[in-house]
Amino acid sequence: MFYDTTPFTAANSGYRIAFRPGEQNVCPGCGQSHWSIGRMTAECAFCATALPINNGGSFGAGSFRVSEKAKPLAA
């Protein structure tokens, strides 16, 4: 058997289906457009297909990185 050992990279994985707020969203499972929207996912009201919500940015704990300022060198 052949196993793919290359690491997964999101940039090379292609298009990802996601719920996009403010746009016409059609369910990939049944083609309807009625959604129950939660905090992290949106669920189709007809077939219960769940999609992650793509709000254009990151959220949650650890989404911001604070770097320390450069310290002056001691003489």
C-alpha cells in the first residue's frame, strides 16, 4: 500500500465549503437556502448539513500574538 506522508497544508488543499454571512448560501447537500446559524457553524434547516462559518478572520483564544519589544543591549 502507498501512504501519502506529505504534510497537510491548507493553502494547497483547494476550495473549502463554508457558510459566508451576508451572501446567498446554498446547501451543498440538498440545494436549499434556509439555515440555523450558531456561533461556529451554520446548519441546513432541511437536511442538517453543517458548515463552518467563514467570517473573514480568526477568533477565539490565542488569535492574537503579542511580541515583546526589542530590549536594548547592555553595555
